[in-house]
Amino acid sequence: MDVHLYLSMMPEALIASMLTPKEFGVYYAVGSSKKARGQAVFCEIAPDFRHPYFDIEEGIRRCVPHEDGSPKASIYISVYRVLEHVSLDTIQKLYLATQDGRVLGLEACDTCPQDTDSLHLYQEIAPVHPLVVSSLGPVGFHDLIVKNPTTLLSLPAICFVELRLDELANDPERGAVGDLPYSNIGHLRQCLVDLRTKLVHTKMVNRVQPASFPYRTIKSGLFVGNREELVYFPMPAQETLRAEHYRWWRSANM
């Protein structure tokens, strides 16, 4: 059996597994007697990736079938400062698994989305996961947090998702909330208003926000970046998800 390398974002970890991406997504999201059920966001890494920070060879050596011949589901190689030590050009695909194990694979795109709205909402996923509003588009946000920070707070690498604001993106005071599921909308509105009245580009909405988020709130896609590059994984349009990935879409909206 082949051994796969997976970069988990929730929580951050490098894992060796004999499961295919879809099988791993089911295992990682649905859980077992040792693991709680929940969403999973992970990337498959090129099997030949090596870095002196990780003892990948030992992890692969330990990833052997069980006595009954069933595949080994996971061998944790590292759970600390993982993302910053993974070369982004080794990421083959990013996967979103729903809490009942439906898995959707996203391909990387060469160009990032255009910044058309005046305000943005970002859920940082790894290595930290606050909920943040910003006047910057995804490229500018990555640049501020990772490449050219203007404060003492910076990250060597980041995985984040841009979430929908709908009418709030251009009219935070009077824009309709619609079906946005965010808690404490009043506080979110005020944070967005503050961005327009203060000389800051970002404002934290919740510093202890869980890393998980409703997949239906994804606006453009997910982003993984370090000081060298930013990789964009666009989310398919809702019409495409309904037509081509209906079971995943239905599960994501439960």
C-alpha cells in the first residue's frame, strides 16, 4: 500500500497515512473512539517531500498495515510549527471534509481573486485562528500578516479563508444580514465600521474563534501562504457544487 503525506490545518499536523484522500477525509472528520467528530481541512503533500525539521522517513517506516491487513490510518510526524516548514509547491490538492465525511478536493489557481469589495472577513485556520475583518483583499492581507507586517505581530506562514459579508462588505451599518450565520452581528458591524474610521487595515472580531467555519459562507476560497508565495484554492460556484458535488453540498449545508 502507498503511504500518503497529509498536512492537516485543523489541527495543524503532518501525518503519514495509507488511506487515499477521500478515505482519510472520512477517517479524520468522522473520527473514532479516540477522536471527536468534526470538519477537516487538509492538503495532500508530494510523497517525496522531505525537510530536516521532520523525521518523515521514520514516520513512513512506522506506517504499516495492521495485523489483519487493513491500512494504517495515521502516523503523526509533527504537530508543532508544521505549516511554516512545508514547501508550498509540494501541495498537490486541498480537501474540505464535512463532519459526516463528505470530501471535496480543491485545485490551486494561478491567480488570486480581484479585490472588489471595500471590506473583508477572514477566518485564520492555522497556525492560529482568530476571526478578523480587514480593508485589504486576500493578497494584501497575506502581505500584511506574513511578508511585510507593520506591527510586532506576524506569522511565518498562514492558512486562511475569506468568508462572505454580502451587503455588509460595502454598507456595514445598514446592509442586510440575509442568511449570514455569524454570531453577534452587532459586534461584527461595529468592527467593520471601525475600519472606516480608524487608521488600521485589520481589526480582530474574535481572538478565540474556533478554526471551523460553515463551508457555505466561503466567499472566494482558501489561501495558504508563507514569506515566498501565496497559493489560492478557489471554491467552485454554488451551481457547480449542486450539480457536480451534490452530496458534499447537502452535507455542508446541514
